[in-house]
Amino acid sequence: MRGLILIFGLLASLMLPAAARAQNVERIAAIVNDDVISNHDLEDRIRLILSSTGQPDTAENRRRARAQVLRLLVDERLQLQEAKKLKITVTQADIDDAFRLLERQNNVPEGRFEEFLRQQGGDRASLVSQLTAELSWQKVVGRKLVPTIQISDEDFDATLNQLEAAKGVLEWQLAEIFLPIDSPDQEQEADRNANRLVEQLRAGAGFAAVARQYSRGSTAANGGDIGWVRQGTQPVEIERVLAGMPVDAVSDPIHTVAGFYIVYLRDRRQLGGGDPNDTVVELKQILLPMPRNAKPADVQTQMDLAKQISETVQGCDDVERAAKELRAPQSGDLGKLKLRDLPANFRAVAAKLPIGKASEPLQTDNGIHVLFVCSRKDSVTKLPTKDEIRQSLLTQRLELAVRRYLRDLRRDAVVEYR
């Protein structure tokens, strides 16, 4: 009998570590309206986020990411619960399409994303869970919110008038990460999280990857990209920072009433402003040399040849070949030049000549020129089109509606953190 007791005790001692490990994996991290987020779910998502944002999978990085990732998972549960209430489902075809999109975004050959994910240390099940929540929420927003947003002709006209009056105003091309503050007790945590993300970004983490995983704004699925925004349309706290930021820089965390923003300034320009003569054109030419005292018959012969060139040379890529055949050594690439730096007769042609199309022959003291504009970067920013204005208004209003919707879901939810 004593031997059996000893054997049983030995088996129990061997089983305890495994049981303890299992208990740790299955430990509850949070309960969201009776929906459980396990510690296993949380650890898998942390691993996925660290791998996708290029951070080492260390104990310290896991510890620092834990609270923020858990809140992301809570939001996902709320979004999935709302989708379920509306009888919205995500199909396998939806997931497959999302995987194909991720392949294109990451330059991965078609059908190889799962292999790529394993190489990066990510977990497929955790990614599918994240994609399911994102796609479900997109469908919820599409059904519940988009139909409620109307852009009237009066809205369009008012915006167009503002744009006309705002010529010369700055525009910024931005991407964002948004961390909301739904209650005062969340402010310190959001501040810490925002500073930690800035550290990661300045250490080399990709902005789009970090935004996709951590931002809680409507632009998160698009890597935080919000495109061009006009001065006077952003919170004053953000515009104050943008005024002094260099291009291709990431801001410090910006505290606003709604929460903390981190902005990436991709570019800036002036709306409808600038001097047209500052437009930069990339020029090529075919030059048929001709002496200043050339006889009229010789001039006409060269002019006829130049007209033939205008009709037969097919774009910028064909200039060098034509110049070689014509034995015109002064032909070829003239480089990138501002219109103001060109002779007046060249400037008038280069300002309006379609890209890649040959000009009519131009006679100068040096001979007869046929010009080609290979690229053009206008200094004057054109006003947006009617469709672009409507889409911008829709995006702005939808962003506010989505934030209110998710804020209400959080407010009404029963969430217990363990």
C-alpha cells in the first residue's frame, strides 16, 4: 500500500507543472459581456503584433504591450458582438480576399502569405481573428452608419467656397495613429502607450504596420493613411505641431480632447498657391543645327525634317534612337528645369505640352528644336474635384460617427479585467 501511495505521489508531482502550465495558458485575461478573452488569446496577439511591427519578441516588450493589446482585443469583442447582433457574418471568401490584400501590401507571392507569416513568427489563428473583427466592423459601419451620412449640394458648395477662399493655405499629407480617451482614468495609460509607440517608430518600426495594429481610429486598417488635409480642418493641437514639423517626420504624442494622436507628415504643399513658373519639367529635345546665315531654302528643308520628326518620334523613350539616326549630337536629355529658367519661347511650349508628345518645331539661333516634356511637377496645387470634395466630407463625418458608435459600445459594455 505504501508503494502505491509513493507512486501516486510521484505521478502527481510530475503532473503538477503541466497542469500549472495549462492553467496559466487558459487563464482569463478579460470578460466582455460574458465573452471571454483568454491569456492564450492575448499572448498570441502580442506575438503577432511584435512580429508585424518588427519588434523583438522579448519579455520586456511583451510586458509593455500587454495592457494596450488587451484593450484592442476588448474593442474587437465589442465589434464582433455588434456584428452578431446585426446578423452580420464574415465568410471564408472575405478572409481569402484579405490574405491576398496582405500579400500585395507585403510584396509576398500569391498564396505564400501563411509561409511568410510563419517566418515572421506570427500565428495564423490570431491573424484570422483580427481580420474577422476588422471585416465584421467594416460591414457594421457600412450597414449602420454610411447610409445615415448625406452630403447635400449646400455642403458641397460651402466647402468649395471655403477652398476658393483658402488659396495659398497649407495642405498636409498625413498618416495617423489615434489612441482614444473615453474617461479621465485612461489618460495616463494612453499617454504611456503613445510615447512607447513613438519610441518604436523612431527606432525604425514601420508607421503603417504600427498604425494597423495599435491605432483605434477608422484609418487603422489603411495603415493610418488619411491623405491630404487642409490647414484649418484639424484639431488646433495637431496643427500647432504640424506648423513646425519637417517633412518625413513623426510627431511626439499630441494630446487632444478626444485622445492622443501621433502624426506622420509625408509632405506639405500650398493649396492653389505658388508661382506657375516654379513648375519643374523634365525635358528632352532633338536639335537640328543650322547656321544663323542659312539660306531660306535650307531653313525650309530643316523645318520640313523637324515636322516629320514631330509626327514620327514616339515619346521620350524614342528620342535617343532618333537622335542617333539623325546624327544630331546636341540632342537628348536636357534634365529637370523650372519653367522660369527656360527661354520664353521654350517656356510657353513646355508649360502646356502633353507628357511624351512632340512639340511643333521651334527655330532659334542654334537651329530647329523639337521638344518633349517627359514629366511635369506643378507648383500650383489644383482644387479638388467635386467627387473628391464629396468623398472628403463623407470620410470626415464617417470618422466622427464611428468614434461615437464605438464609444457608446464601450460605455454600455460590462468589461472585467483579470
